[in-house]
Amino acid sequence: MSSIASCSRSACVFLIWAGLAACSAGGADTGKPTTTPQAGSSSGGNSAAGVGGGENGGAATSGTSSMGGGAPGGSVSGGGENSASGSGGAPGSAGSAGAGGGTGKTGCAQADILCLTFDDLATGSMPQMAPFQTYNCAGQSTSTDLLVEDGVGVNGSKGFTSKKSLNGGCNLLADLGDHPELWVTAHVKFSAGVPVATVHELTPFELTKTATDDPGIRPGIRADNSCNSWPGAELNITGGGERTGCTAFKFSTDQWYCVEVQVKNLAASIEAHLFIDSAEPGYHIHQDAVDSVVNPDWTGAKMLRLGARSYSSSVDSPVYVDNLSVSTLRVGCTKP
């Protein structure tokens, strides 16, 4: 009897020890999370149910992408604090980030070529860091017409001011490099004195092939000539046979707009699209309705020209730009 009782106690001890080991392997409460979230993933706090799950239970999904980003990332499985049920084995690893998303960044901050909020630039200066070229306008290295100013940006932040829009005036130039696709995005505002209903052609920025303005892509306003029937916002691609996409979208003064220009440098032509507050207005070239503006006479847009230009008489009222970005993917405007 004594020998049998001793054996039973050993068996019980062994069974208790084995049960504790199984519970530990299945995600027992260790007092610490057992996964390290990656960019775009979640630690899964308080999720519903999981396989060795995140804190308080289970499968946590990674963050979703912003405008222009990829699909949401995958789920996370792994051991964690207060897991409801565990599958045993080693703690799971954190899920990877969603393609193009989950970084926590929005708008300009997601751009992979250039992001300018202007807030970190000195008042009265102009951007001169890469990829911008050294400013030189008839031997002048500074300008009183192109400059960063306090209180002119979105929500009263710093912004970039073009005090005058001249025909043939100087611009800031940035070499963006060779890319099959570019997205230029900015908040744009025309001040009260800008004749938005009658101006011949006015642009807040442009994209060109070289340092000259032709051939180039001109997003802006056109209220006459080829846009007589559809005056308003335009998307014009000059060079060879000029293609002016007239939209009839009416800009108001003293109002911020999110302006996006998509450029596709194709093998033997260039294609562009214009979006205003995330919507593409559609185009007419002469009398023909078209889905995009295409110029078959050149390709290879790579230069950003920053600074308003008027291709008729001078416009002496300011044009403002803020949150300017250039990217190979669509990032959208930074939310005010």
C-alpha cells in the first residue's frame, strides 16, 4: 500500500508539472507582450480572439494605407499577455507592414522625392536644399517676389508666396531625376486680386524637361483662347503641338485647393492628369472630350519649376503654395 500510494503521488506531480509546461507554451501571462510590432502592424491590444494572440486575446491586423498606398497589411499572430487560448509552441512574430501603408505618415510626409511644408525654412528665404538648384535670376541669388512668409500657409502656418506672376519671370528649379511616373501635389490659393475669371494663363508651378518653360506641363487657370468654351482650370502640355486640356472648373479666390498632377513619362509620349480636391474634372481639347492630356511630341519631364507664372500680362496679386510634395506614388494632400 505504501509503495502504491508513493507511486500515485509521483504520477500526480508529473501530471501537474506537464500541465504547467503546456499552459506556459500556449501563451500564459508572463507580464510582458511577446511580439514586437513592425511598421504598419498592431500589437493587438484587447483584440477579440487569437491564436496565441495579442494582448487579451488575439489576431491583430496591421494598419491600412493612406491615399495612393497599398493594400492593408496582414494579420498578426503571436503569444501575448492574457491570451485567452493558445496553440502552444513559441510566440508568434509580428505581421509585416501593409504595402505602401501603415507608416503613420500622411500626405506630404509620405513623398519619396520631395516634401516641403516650409515651416522649417526661415522667413524671407526660399528652398535651396537638394533637389533645388541654386537660385540665379539675372545674377541675383535672392528674390523679393518668391519667398517663404509667416501666416500665409494652410491654417496660418508658413507658406510659399509668389508676390507677382510674370511672363518670363524667374522660378525656382528642382531636378527630380528620371522617373516613369511623378505626382506633384500642393495646396494652392489665389489671392483676392487674381483675375481667375479672365486671366489668359496662370500657373502656380510647372513640370518641364529642361530648365526652360517649353516643353512643359502647366496646371493652372486658362480663361480664353483654346478654353473659351470651358474657361477655368487647365492642364496644358506644351512642346510641338500644344495640347491644352480645358476643364471649366472655376477656382475661387482666397480658398485653398488640393492640386495634384500625375505625369506619365511614356516611351514616346507624355500623359498627364489633374486632380482638384481629389477629383479629376475631365477635359476638352478643342471640341473633343478626352480622358487625359497626351502630347506625343516629347517625354521625360523631370524639372519642377516653383513660382507662379503668367503667360500674358503681369498678375500683381499673390499666389500661395503650401505642403508641396513630389513622389513616384500618389500621396494626396496633407490634411489641414
